[in-house]
Amino acid sequence: MIVNYKEDGWQIISQRAHGLLAGEICFHWKKNTVTNRWFETIIAAAEHDDVFNEFEKGEVLINENGGPVNFKMREFEKLKCDRLIRQALSKSRYIALLISRHIQFLHADSEDKNAARYCKDLRKSDKVWRKEIQITQSEIEEAYAIIEWCDAFSLLICQQLVQPENRKIEISKGPDRICYQLHAPKENKLSVDPWPFVSDHFEIRFESRTIPQLKFNSAEEFRNILMETAVETHTFQLIK
């Protein structure tokens, strides 16, 4: 989950809500650079973090000090990666290849030997899956570059990293290797330079919950409070 500290408590954005926002952004990407499996690419973008569910028992939700665990605090978790790959394989080999690429993006350069070994094994599976659906590594890399860009964009918004006074912040490099920058010309209005979307304007949204209690005795206590907390919807207009 994404955790932001605010004056009125912890703002919590679930991993799945963040992923859904990434999928929304991906949906609007310019069509002249997309693969011929565009719908599956959007699905992979929306579901790249779906293995994390803060409403399920067994999730790591609080730290040793009793505060909520931000996603950046989590390390490589083999069981989570296994489950994420299985979920993807149940849909399509193409989605599995994109999810595999995402896991490698996160962990391939990790100092954790288990993570490095896991990514090495994934690369072996990738070769089999690519052969089964007759797709090239470069095609997967191009499609994943879009997902990575949308993921980065979503994280900037969810972590409240959009700069004030219309100052620009770099998002990431897309499949065309161009440096894209995000800025907010007006409140709740966002723009990207250069403009990478098919429409000149559209709307995106995501949900969060704000919990005033700062410390929790157990993950179960935190989960129950999170589930009962009212949802706030955040809406942004994207304008060229």
C-alpha cells in the first residue's frame, strides 16, 4: 500500500487502487506506438500489483512501531511473486511475460541473492512463453516500457509528488525513450510534456482512505479500521 502522512492522519492508497490508476493512464496512451495486443497490455498495467490485497488476512500491514507499512519498505517476497505469475498465466502468456518483466524490473539488480536467482529463472520461462505465442523480446520490452511509464506516473500522483507552482517533475522514459515531464498548471489539472496521449483531455481518478489513528496493535486492527474507513475519490483532469 502507499502511505502518506497528513495532518489528519495516514492516507492509505491500496496497491490495487494504484494499479487501477496505472491502467487508466495506459488506456489513453497514443495508439501509434502500441502493440497489437493492446487490451492485454492495459490489463497487465492495471493488475501488475494485484497480488497485494490489504483486506486479506496474512498481509504485512504494520511495522514494528505500529505504523502502516509503505510499499517501499517491502523486500523481495518469493511467494508473492509466484502468486502474481500464476494469476497472470491464468489469463494469457502475453500478460505473464509483462508481469515477469515487471518483477525483473523491481528485483533483477537486487543484492538479495534469492531475488537475483528468481529473476534468472523467470528469464528461462520467458523464452518458453515467447516461443509459445511467437512474440519477440523487443515487442515485450516495448509494451512493458509503456506499463513502467504508467506505473511511474500513477506513483507520482498517489505519493503526492506533483510539484506546486506548475514546476515540472520527470515521470519516466516511455517506449520511445523520450523524457516525459509532469506539471500541474491548475489545481486538480495535470499536463505532460511532450503530450503522449491519444486525446487532448481526459479524466482519471483513484480512491484513498485517511485514518486518524497513528499507531495500531496488530495488522488485524489496522485492516478492520481500514475496511471501515470512508473512501475519498481523487479526480484529475489531464489537459494538453
